[in-house]
Amino acid sequence: MFFLKKKNTPVTDDAELLLLYRNTKDLFYVGELFKKHSKTVLGTCLFYLEDKEEAKDAVMQIFDKLIVELKVQEIDYFKAWLGFVTRNYCISFIRKRKSTQSRMAAYYEFEKQESDYDTEVKIAKVSDDELAEQLLQVSMEELKEQQRNCIVLFYLQNKSYQQISDTTGFSLNEVKSYIQNGKRNLKLLIEEKQTALKKSTKQ
């Protein structure tokens, strides 16, 4: 990673910073964009890699990855996309390292599949809009209690499968099932309500 020169810019919106970077190729903008979310990225890397130095190195590697990919990737929602990239980078790193630690063994068993980007974008993006927030809340209430609790802990509180298991008393298999089924059901419920709203506005 390198030092970025200071610029006078009031731009703080992710979408605007993305557009400025694509148009100018100026690394200042991607630096500002990454700086906004760097604590979250570092926290995620620390959780999965369990080593401060490895986590710092991972943050640098992810930053370098952004410099290249943000020039060509069409990104609708940067925060969700960055979370997707960070988690999958850690997954790839752990696979290569082949850790034997017990927590990582559980991780391999229940979280070895890469994230479902489309679903994560929908869940993350929906919370940014007031109307969509209402749809999300209503849809969440319609989920089964076990699914709702696991979704909240995993997505809104950033808990791992093991932490959710410890908190709820569910087995790791149950936690995985509740999250996967909850994500699928939540997506369907939100889409149903969005479709109904579109129909009602056309009438």
C-alpha cells in the first residue's frame, strides 16, 4: 500500500467516489472509498485469520485488489461487494493455509462455500432505503423465529456460526440451515412485496 496525497473533496458517497475513480483513475478516490470501510475489512480479516499481522497484510492485499477491479467491475452496492470480496479472500487464504485450529475446522465444515453475492447485496442494499427498510422489517417478522434470530445475528451483528451456536444453543448444522433457508425465504418475501407494490402503484 502507498501513501495518497491529500485533496480537497467533499465527496463521501460511495457511488460518487466509485464514479470519480472510474472517470479519473485517480487513486485518491479509491483510497477515500477504502478508508471509509477499512475498519470493517480489518475486523473481518481479524476474525477469520485470527492473526493481527496476517489480517493487516490481507487488508493491504484487498486494497490492491480494489485498485484493479474497481476499474472494470460494475458495482451496484459497494459495501456489500466489499464484504463479499473480503470474506472470499479470507476463505481462499484459509484454504491455502490449511489451518488445523478447531474453530477453522468448524469453519471449513459449515462455511467453506463462497458467499452468495446476489443475496447479500439484496439484504444489505434493502436496509439503505426507507421503504425497503419497512419491507425488510415486515418480511423478517414473517420468517420462522429460528431463521429470523440467526439472520439477525449473522448479518446485523456479524456473528460467526460458532458464536450463533453458542448464543442460541442451536447446533452448527441447525445454524447453517436456518441462515441458508432464512436468506432464501427473506429474498422471496421481499421480492413478493416489491412486486405487489409495483402493481398497486400502476393501478
